[in-house]
Amino acid sequence: MASTTGGFFIGFGLCLLLISFGAYAVLGQYYSQIMEWRDEVEQMYAITHSPAYEASMNALETLSPVANQLADAISRIPFISQYAEPLRQIGDAGSNMRRVYDASESAYHAIQAVEVAPQFLAYGIVVGIVLVVVGVVLVVRARRKS
């Protein structure tokens, strides 16, 4: 039984070790390039999550249906029909602001995850080594007893 458990620990530890080393190597290649964008991402996040931006975005999204109806009505009036198209763009502006808001939030959280990833990958490497050592000890003890 100890030999089987030891073999499991060795196998699981090696898998964890290989995956952690691989991810650490890949992250090491791109870490500095990703972190170059940190300030810009944080600035974009601060702008898009400011009360003024959110109020503007919500206002544009709320006015979108009214603006489209108004644009349809204005397009039939000869002297002011040229203002119909800018009114239709209000709806697009609100949805575009929402997409920028969501993208900045995703980028901000991705940058935060990349910042802590090396630490967790290092923990994975250490745990993998510990599991392999424990597994080897269990297998050696089981072999000595039999």
C-alpha cells in the first residue's frame, strides 16, 4: 500500500512539477512585455471606472432608444434631416463605451493575475518537489519492509 501511495505521490508531483516549470518558463518569456502595459491599463481602468464615465455611459445607454425614435422622426423633416444620423450614433456610443468599460476591467484583472502568477507557480514547483520526495521516501520504506 505504501508503495502504491508513494508511486502516486511521485507521479502527481512530477506532473505538477512539469506543468509549473512549463508555465513558469512561458510566463518568464512574456512577463516583462505584459508589465510594460501596466500603467496604461491601470490608467484606462481608472478612467472607465470613474463616476463621470459611468454616468455618461449609463446616460447614453438610457437615451439610446429615445434617440433612435427621434432620429426616425427627424429624418422625415427636410431642413433638419441631416441631424438624424448623429442621433442614431448615440446608441452606438453607449454600447461602445460599455465594451471599453468591460475590456478595461478584463485587462486590469489580467495584469493583476500576471503579477501574482510567478509566486503561485513557484509554490507549485516547491509542492511538486515535496511530493516527489515524499513519494520516493514511501517507496523506499515499502521496499525495505518487504
